Amino acid sequence: MIGVFVGTAALVVLLSAFNGLEGWVIRLYNSFDSDIRIEAAKGKWIDQNTLPIAELRNIDGVWRVAEVLEENCLLIYGDDQFVCTMKGVSEVFSKMTGIDTMMVAGEFKLQLRGRPQAVVGSGIAYALSLSLNAIDKPLILYVPKAKVGETLNPADAFYSESIYASGIFEIQPEFDTRYVLVPMSFAKNLLHSEGKLTALEIQLKPGASSAKVAEKLKTLLGGKYSVKNRFEQHELLYKIINAEKWAVFLVLCFILLIAVFNVTGSLTMLVVEKSRDIRTLQSMGADQRMIKRIFFTEGMMISGLGMLGGLACGLFVVWLQDKFSMVLINGEDAYPVLVRWQDMIAICFIVLAIGALAAWLPASRAVSKRALTI
């Protein structure tokens, strides 16, 4: 019973920890990603003039639509430089995401007294030794010109503009070392790409189905555009998280299998000890089914009580972590935990199934001819 108890509790705690970690990662990505992202199926650019933006806004479930213009750029600050991605966004971008809650310095402002401002990832800011208070050192962005042939002066192959930083955000390294956010007007002027976009980002209304809205968008736009929800934007990441979770689940199930099969050994010894009692019961009229049910029920009681105790203990540990933050994930934040009822049902099913198999073997032996002749 103790073996079943420990194995069940471990399953509850570890699955809850993986669920919490998955939710934590998703919240980080949600602070930067939109609900749905539309890109060109082929190539890089979207023709803004042919895109039915007005019809997109009228689709049921669509709340906000933001234009996006991205390009790789060389960012220079004083004597330091860094290659990153410039992302031109509109003011609605902060309302669609949680980027304004991820600021570690300054504020999320794309305009200050009519002048464009940039918001920089913390990894880029660290690499450039960026200071928000240095009014004499603007950021200088260089982006490549399209279709430039050979030139003696490398500077002729790039467009450049200067901009001051208003804030620094920190989400996770994938974003922090990649993006510098600038106003859409600044990005269009720098790239000389009026009428062109790289993506549209869409925020859904509360309660709207992402799958249904995405299907409507695909029907409206046809095959020229790629429509991706949050999962599809980072499909590999979510698959890796789920694969790790279920790999750990299978390993623990194997350990639990070994623990539960101790029940088989215990019941087998009990059958040997109670062979005379078995014959006495048969002499009193008990048939083989009744004798088998006695030992099978005892085996299931051992597994069932161990499972219930393990569930209670595991849930208590998860509650303690959620309430008192006993384990920290990065020295400051509590390791996230999340209990899902689907996982609890799966744990109960696995434990009871293994317990039934472990109890069935000695129960069958209890009515065998060998057991009765001991």
C-alpha cells in the first residue's frame, strides 16, 4: 500500500508541475504573441492594398487587428552594435498583448511628443549597454536596401534612421535578444515599403473560438495566406513540453507497476498461508468464483487505499507549493503548479488497472488445483 501511495503521489506532483510549467511558458509567449497571426504563404511581403482588412475586422470573434512590419537590422549604439529584428507595430499592440506588463525599465511608449520611440529587449539592451537617460546617444538602425547591386561604399546598401529608446522589456531570451519594437510609421519610412506588410496580428474577443475564427479567416483569404493560432506559431515548443510530460508519466507508471506488483507477491503468500481456510470455505459451499473474488477484492483494496492516500498527499503538496511557494524556479518566482482533472482521472485509471492485474494473478491461483493441494 505504501508503494502505491508513494507512486501515486509522485504522479500527481510531477504532472501538476509540468502543467504549471506549460502554463507559465504559454503566459510568457502570450505576453508577446497575438491570438492569430496572418502571413504570406509564399514570400515575405503582404500587399496591404489587396488584403481585405475591413472584412477581417467584421468576422465574428475578431476584436483587434494590428499591422506588423518586420525586418532584420543592424542596431548601433555608441561603439556597440547588435543584429536583431526590427518590428514595426501600432499603438494597439500593447492592448493586444501583455508587453506593457513585462517592462523592466522605462515605459512602453512608441511616441513621445510626436517623436518615434523604440522599446528594446533586455538581451539587446545588455549587449549594447543601453542607457535610457543618454539623450546624446540615439539608437541607429540599418536595414538592407532591396535589389542593390555592387557598390564601392557599403553604406549605400543600407537605409538608416536614428531613434531613442523609451523602455526595455524582458519576457524570455527568444524575444529579449531578438526584437526592437518601433512605431509602424517609423518602420515604413525606414524600409521605404509603403503599402507592404509582413503580417497581420489578430486579437480575439473573450470566449471566441480560435479554431472557428481561424477557419473563417482561411476561407476568406484563400491559399495565398498562412493563418496560425498560438499553438501553430510555436508548435515545436508545445510538442516538446507535452512529449517531456508524457515521457515522465510513462517512466513513473513503470515504477508504479513494479510497486503495485508487490501486491502480487503479498497475495500469493497469503494464498499459501490460507490454503486450509480455502478448503474449509469450499467444504461450506463456497464456489471458485467466491474465493477468487475474496482475494481479488483484497488486492484492489490495497491498491485503492494506496491510490486515494497518494492522491490526497500529492494534492496537498501541490496546494502547499501554490500557497507558500516552497520551491522557486529562478530564485524569485515560485515554481508553477496546476492540477488538471483529466490527469487525475488518468492516474486513477492507471493505478486501478495495474492493481487489478496484480490482484488477478494470485486470486486466480487461489482457486487452482495447486493451491488446494498445499
